[in-house]
Amino acid sequence: MYRLVVRLMLVGLGPAILAASLLAQGAPPPLVTPQELLDGLKPDGAHWLVFGGGYENHRHSPLTQITPENVGRLVPQWVFQTDTPARFETTPLLRDNVLYVTGPLNLAWAIDARTGREIWRYRRELPPTGSLTACCGLVNKGFGVLGDRLFMTTLDAHLLALDMKTGAVAWDVTLEDYRKGYASTIAPLVVKDKVIVGVAGGEYGIRGFIDAYDAKTGKQAWRFYTIPGPGEPGNDTWAGDSWQRGGAGVWVTGAYDPALNLLYYGIGNPGPDYHSESRKGDNLYSDSIVALDADTGKLRWHYQFTPHDLHDWDATEVPVLADLTIAGQPRKVVMFANRNGFYYTLDRTDGKLIVAKPFVITTWAKEVGPDGRPVLLPGHVPDEKGALTCPDVTGATNFWPPSYDPAQRLFFVNAREVCATYYAWRQEYVPGERFTGGAAQRARGADMRAYGALRAIDPTTGERRWEFEYISPSTSGLLSTASGLIFSGDAEGNFLAIDARSGKFLWRFQMGSALHGTSAITYMLDGRQHVLVPTGTTLTSWALSDVPREKPFTN
Amino acid sequence: MKWIYTALIVTVLSVAHVIAQDLFVTIPTLPTKNPLEGNADAITAGMGAYRVRCADCHGMDARGVRSPDITQVWAKGRTDDALFRTIRNGVPGTEMPAFAAPRTSDVDIWRILAYLKTLAAPAPTGLARGNATTGQNVFAANCIACHRVGEHGGTLGPDLSRIGAARAREAIARQIRGNVADFRTGYEPVTLTTPNGQEIRGVKKNEDLFSVQIMDTGERIQGYLREDMRTVTNEKQSAMPAFAADRLSDADLDDLLAYLTSLQGANGENPAGGGR
């Protein structure tokens, strides 16, 4: 009897003891599952696994340890330096206390989130200098993740899968030939078993597309061309053969609605950027948002913000999903602050317009009509003499991510108040060369103040709730938290905490380089909320000075 | 044994061939003559590019606003390839920036020069007014407290050691007479007022939402927090006094301009192919 008890105890305890000893040895954590990606940002703050925090791209954390009252007690924990001449535009991912970060020049790292020490480093050899065509910097916007693999696009238009533990390349596929003007900087979005990516090159006469690849094998699952080919609906919105080099790149990560199984992506500008005569017609699906079936890549609906765009107003801003009550009706919406100066709320089931309202000074269109098309004002077709239009070519906002606070139902965006003179002329297309058919110059002068502002917009009306003004336009993305904070940055290098309820300034730190094109992220580590800030060539980790660290092991 | 030598020679030759090809790819030789001169498409494209990138300083007609008249560069003996290099590398010590590849391609530069060539004018024939030696004395009496030439002078205003290469004569004249509305970056006048009413005047070197960095009229460089000041005011009037005719005669101005336009820097001309 005694023996039996002992035996039973051993049988019962055995696995428990084994499990405990494995944990102490650092057993590998379970693989990243599709469910974990669906969960988004959870109250435990243990991870950040999707570009926008979750598929809805809120960049709004449920964490509340750092508050408007105590944010002044943030102190740096460590600084990581890339030792490269180019800067971060990346959204880092965090899992199991390790950060996974892509950098400029096709670099990537796994970094110990506790200490900032490098665990592994990956570098892809770049093709010879001068042959890369990424128009606006040799940057990258971040990893996607699934299983034990990270996914990363490259400047020479490849998609790589890296082993999370070592950084070794698991597979490598070519999206397109970089010598024809294709590049890729987008953070992949992983949906179920597929990796979704796009290509840049709207200034180089490419034909843009969104691709899906099998996460295990790298085999292409589907491709959606952002410019319809002959015989497809919409090809007739491009005069002659202009569709072949119409641009319409995809370089900002979209959103995903699992209930509708739809992907939402903003599409880039038509090319050549400024010359109207070179591509008569609406030029679908440039400057549009498209809703694609996540399994097949088939187009469900589209909405074109700027038909026949002549100002390089890519719709490459981050789409944000929410469920709102508008005019007493529950609506599934996608929110979109566009480079063309208008803020939009669309029904994300069918693409119908609900709200369109300028959020900066906008001179090219009187309004967006009930049919969803902008009502154009005269005098804004660029020519050789030049035409003054607001906003400027960088736009009312751009690829830097906004954030959305579902409790306050407020959409936060860093907006720019800048105008430009746009010029246009006919240009011959040469494969691999810049193909813009014009240029733009920022308007200057005493009556042409150029500045920026963080603006809070009510998505049910498009009305501005409050703003925080910068002395010059900011290109920083936003992170907000459930405790009522917004983390932003200005062009002068200040990292800023703003009160999300009032827009009042709370705290700042001069980082020495601007937070550009991306936002801070936040997570819990050893009982302390951390804020991780990519600026210039550094990552800086912050936490409250008066919150003691919980040790991961007890005696 | 002989085949080893043959193989060696072949190897050396093919390596040399590869290196030579590589060199040829990375350092293409620059044509001495603009390959796009007279090309109608290039002239149109060049006009657009010129208006966006050059006209702000050199004027829509290229006759100079702040920066020199560039319609006479050929008449003065500059060659196409030298002008190409000036655009590519910029002019050190002036506001003329370098237009680097790949953002600005070789073709872009040739297009701009093709357009400029259509505006080319003969060299001026009128006699140059003013005496530079006398002008140097005018400078020493009126300007040197704030402006530096070579080793001598103040630092509150811009260094004028290469002003002759950077500015059109008329632009310098307008500046001296006080008929200029805008300020050069780093020299915008600013007045800070302390809580007890003391005023600190100077020129703005940098600023952000929370602070401002200045050189005050005593040439002290210093940063101040906005929260420590009662007011921080951007002035409309330049820190440089206006020298109207009652203060500086037309003859003195001509002498001074003759001196200033003679200041072309150490070598007189931008060293071709400078930079990296």
C-alpha cells in the first residue's frame, strides 16, 4: 500500500518536476500561433507581435502603469545603437522578453529587452551602390512573425523568412526584379498561414502588387495587381498603355478583419506623379483603399480617395478599424487620414463613404460629394509654370502611423500644414530610372507658415476635438495607452508625452534625432511597463524610476 | 610546366579585366560636352527641374536673386563638365548644395544645363564700378565688427570670405541698403525677455518647442529654456543695420561692392571634382 502511494505520487509529480526543471533551463516557448496574432495587445502586455499592435492597427495599449501623473518619472533603461549611417523607421516586435527589430540597409537584430544587448544580428548583402531604387531611404518598417519564423522584406525586393532563434535564412523569395525599379520596405502582415507584402517603386514606373506567400514554404499563394491588366475591370481608367508603368506601390502595412476575412491596404500614387496628359483617366487602384479576400486576394471593394492624382498623394497611410455607432446605427468602419488633406470614415463591409472632412487646409477640392468623389477646384493641375496647392507633396499626413483610443472614440494623427508649388512636364520612361514627370517645391514666405500638429479627430463626424501644435511638421507615428497618454515626437528630436484627453503637453526628452515614420511601442517586462523608442540610429527603453523590478526567479 | 604560366597569365588578365570592368561601372567618365544640349525634351524637363531646385536662389530668369547671375557662366569661360561638377558637388563655403546621386541623376544635371544654355547671355561689357582697395577700407570701418573675411572680423553676421562667389552684386547691394525681407538660417534676429524685463538680443542658431539657442550681440553663444523667459520674440528687422545713402554714399557702396564681389575664396573657383 505504501509502495503504491509512493508510486502514485511519483507518477503525479514526475511531469510537474520535469516541467519545472525544463522551465528553469529555459525551455523554448511555444511557437507563435495565429491565435496569438489575433489577440493583439493583451492586458498582460507580454508581447507586441503585429505591426499596429493588433490587426485593427490601433497602436493603443491597454497598459496603465505609466500615467499622465507619473510619466515625468520615466528614466532610460538602456540605449541600443545600430552603428549605421541610416535611421530607423521600424516597428519592433516583442516576444518572451526578446525584441525583434529590422533596421536600415537590410539589417536586423534580436535584442535582449532587459539589457539592450544583441543576441543575433542579420545582414543581407546589398546590391552595388546606385542600383537600388528605394526612392526615399534605405529603410525597413519591421518584421512579421509566425511559428518560429520572422518575415522581412528587403531593399532588393525579396521576402525572407528568418529563424527567430538564430537569424538564419529559412527561405528567400524574389518579389520582383529590383533593377526594374522595385523595392520593398513594408512590414509583412501575417494572416492565418500567409505572409502579406507589397512593393515600392511608384516613382520608377513599376506596376504595383500585393502578394501572399505560404509562411512555411515561401510558395506564392496569390498576387493582386494594384493596376488592372487588359480585360480586367478598371484597366480602362488608364489611357493607352499607361497602366504598364502606372506605379501604385504598396509600402505601408494594412489591416485585417478576421470576421469578414478581409485585408485593407492603402495603394500608392500613379506614375508619372505629376503629369496629367501621360495617364488620362481615374487610374485605378492608385490612391485607393482596397479590401481583398485574405484567402484568395480577390478584390471585394475599393474606394479611390484621389482619382487621377497629380500631386503624389499616395494613399499609403495606415488604415485603422473600429466598430462605431454613427447616427444611431452600429457600423463596422475603417478610418483613414489621407495625404490629400481629407480624413475619411468608410463602411468596411462595402467601402461606402460615411465621413469625409479636411483635417488640414485643403485647396484642391471643395468637398467630397455624396457620390464619394472629390469636388475639384480649378487651378490645381500642375504644368511647366507651376501651380500652388495645399497640402504639399509630403501631404497632410503620411506613412507615420496614427493611433485610435476606443474608450474615447478618438483618432489621433500627426498632421502637416504645408503648401507647395507643383510643376509638370512630359517625361520619357526609361526602365529603372525615376519617372515623375515633374516636381514640387515647398511654398515659403511670411504668409506661408509651415508647421505641424497632433490632432484628435472624432471619427463619427471628422470634427477636431483638440490639437497640440509643433513649430515645424512632425513625421512621428503615435502610440496611445489606456491610461490616457499619447507618445509622439517632433521634428526637432523631442520625444513627447501628451495628455490624450486634452492635448496638453506632459513630458519630453531630447533624443538627439527625430522619431520618424514609426511610433514607440510599449510592453510589460519583469512587472514594469516599458516604452521602446526608435529614433535615428538608436532604440531607447524607458520605465518608471520608482517601480521596483520583479525578479523572474525566486529563491 | 609551361601551362602553369599560361594559366597564371590568363588568371591575372581575367582578374584585371573584372577589376577594370568594375571601375568602368562605378566611375563612368564624364563627357566634356553636354550630351543633351539642344534636345527639346531635355530642355523642357530641365526647365521644370531648374524652377524647383535652382530658381529660389538664382531667379526664374537665372539672372540671380540672392545667388549669382548664371546666364553668363559660359561667356566667362566655364565648360559644360565644370558646371556639371559644380552642380554635383556644390560650392563649399556657400549655400550652393551638392546634388548627389542617386536622387539627382547625371541626366537630371545635363537637363538643367541644357535649359540654362537657352538662357545664356554674353558677358557684360560695361565698366566695373568702384575700387576694391578703397572698398576694403569701407568694410573695415563699417562691417568688420560683425562680418569676418579670412582671419579677421566678427561672427555675429555671416562669414563673407566667399561672398563674391555666393551672391549677385545687386543682392549684396540690397542687403546693405536694408531692402531685404528674409533672413539667412542661423541669423534670424530674436529678442528674449527675462522675467525681470532684461532683454537679450541676438541671432537664432537653433530652436525647438522648449528652447532656443542664440548668439547674442556680445557674441556669446548660449541656450535658454522658453519656460525661463517672459517672452521669446522673432524680430522683423534684421540684426544688421540698414546702410541708407546718408550713412553710406553711392560711391562708397560701389567701392564696397567692388571689394565684396572680389571675395571669391582661396582658389577663386570651386575646385572641380571636390568632395568625396
